[in-house]
Amino acid sequence: MSCLQTLQDYGLRSLGYGERMLPRTDFTLCDQFVLIGSGMIWNIYFGALAVMAGFVMANGIALAKNSANKPIRKSAEWFIFLFRGSPLFIQFFFAYFLFLQLKSVSSVFDPFSAAWLGALIVLILNTAAYSAEIFYGALRSIPKGDIEAADAYGLSGWTRFRRIMWPTMMRLAWPSYTNEAIFLFHATTLVFFSGFPAWRQQGDALYYANYFADKTFNPFVPYPILAFYFIMLTLCIIGLFGIINRRLNAHLPQEKKAKMRLRMNLIR
């Protein structure tokens, strides 16, 4: 079988299209690249939607934590503490069994026990908590001179926040938030171990890498391929977030622009 034929047969298998049966013997390098790449579609799905939804939630939670209203502030603090204080894998575990219980109550909750929705919700809540703490720190670090200047121009309330405080908060938080986004995409591999069944029983990139490692008894081919895909994905994220970072800092002198420094998260 040619590599082009393999791409046609298995390129979209993770979405339920193409050949239903996986290759059993004579695995070629092309087979492994195509199938693991097919599984990456789900990792990108989880990561992209979680980043977008988590970003919106994190902004609201950061503002809630900075609120003068004690019940609102405490609710935000406990949300952040709960999701930052427990491992992501444990959150997957408890969420899965919670959704199973809800599923037994009403069929409305059936989709929540599947990976495409249930695992996505956990990732959104997790990244929202971490990102909210980043944004809250940036919000508290806004120079007082910026706020005083806004007051002097007669800006207040929502207008002051939208035009002065929020852009400054994003500028200060963006390098750290980029690291959080990268880690989130890497954390999507935990969905494979979470217990959430995949849609149509098709797997993500780690599922296919694990399949080839088990069949060939050689993990030194599929797992480096998986790492290669994630390195390429990381470079794309760095490039995209770097463009946004330059846009946020376009008004600053070159020597004062915030430099993006990527730091490894060894454990979470």
C-alpha cells in the first residue's frame, strides 16, 4: 500500500471516516505517521476549544477575585484553589463518575459522559482556574499611574477597564498565559487515560501511538512521532501567541516590550 493510499484510508479515521480496521501487521513508518497525525485532530480540538472558552471564563473569574463583594471574591478564590490544588487526572476521574450519575438521572446528560464534551468541560475549567490566577496577578500589577491617567481623562467604570486596564492586564499576563496554553495542549494527552469513551470509539494521538507500541513492542518509533507532532504544534502556538504579544506591545518602545519566556512545567 502506498503512502498516499494510507493517507486516504486513515487520514480521517479518528473522526470516523475511512477504514474501520487498523493495520494488523507490517506496520510502515507512513502508517504510524498518518494514524498518529489523524489522532492529533482530537488533541487540537480539545486544546483549541478549551483555550478559547477558558480564556473568557478566566477573565471573569479574575475580575470576580478582585471584586470588593466578599461572596463573589470567595467563590472565585475557592474555584481557583479547587482546580489548581488537585491533579488534572483526578479531575477527569471525578467528573466522569459525576457525569455517569447524572446520565442515570436524565438522558439529557448522555453527551457529558463522552470525551468530546465531558473531557472538554474538565479541560476548560482547569485552564480557566490557572489562567484566572495569571490574569488576577496581572490585574493587581497594573501601574497606578495608568489608572490615575485614566481618571484624569474622565474615564471610569467599564470604559476605563476596556480601554486601559484590560489591555494592560493582557500585556502583562500574555507571556505567562502562553506557557499555560502550551501546557494545556500537552495535557490533552491525559484524555486517553481519563476513562471518557472516545467518539465512535476512535482515539486521539496517544491512543494510536500506544497501539503501535503494543503491536510492535517498540515504543521508540511511535512515541517520538507523537513528540514530533506536539513539538510542531507547540511551535505553531508560540508563533500565533507571539504575533498577539507583539500586537499588545506595539505601542511600547522596543526596549520595553515584554519578551516571551517559555518555562517548562514539569508537574501539575
